[in-house]
Amino acid sequence: MNLATLTRSLVLSLMLVGSAFAAEKVNINSADAATIDRVLINVGPSKAEAIVAHRKANGAFKSAEQLALVKGIGLKTVEKNRDRIVVGGAPARKPAKAAPRPVASR
């Protein structure tokens, strides 16, 4: 194996390892149950549905720790997922454009 091939292999390996450590994130205030199930560790379909139901019944989560209020989710699960959880509000809406003002006649 020549040096160029070895270098390319090493760079490719490092890129793959780096992407494996970058955890996917999920906004618990806007994600659907399937996304929450896929991204969070130790959260299956029923717990993900419970998260969505809790959010609908009680409003947006203000912190990751509030996930522990959902039946079946404990603080240990929150801690395991801390780097994956994003707590954000609903996406901001753009204000509607104002109607053009009529030109005053003289």
C-alpha cells in the first residue's frame, strides 16, 4: 500500500468516526413521535407517543428535565439523552405584509 492510499484511508476512517459521535438532535416541542422514538435512547414508540400527548395536553416543554413529568420517562433517561434534546418553541411566523397605503390626492 502506498502512502497516498494509506493517507486517504486514514482520512476517510476519521471522517466516519467523527460522524458516528455527532448525535442527532430532536426538538421535543415540535417533533412527531416517530422522530422522538428514532433519536432518543431508551425511548420506544409508546414513550414517544406519551411525550407528544403530554406536550399536547400541557403545552411546550420549557426544559429537558420536564420530560421526567411524562409517565415512563425518568431523569436517568433525560441525562442519557441530554445532548440529543433540543427545547424550542414553535417556529416563528413571518409577519404578513402590510397593504400598500393609498396615495393622498391633492
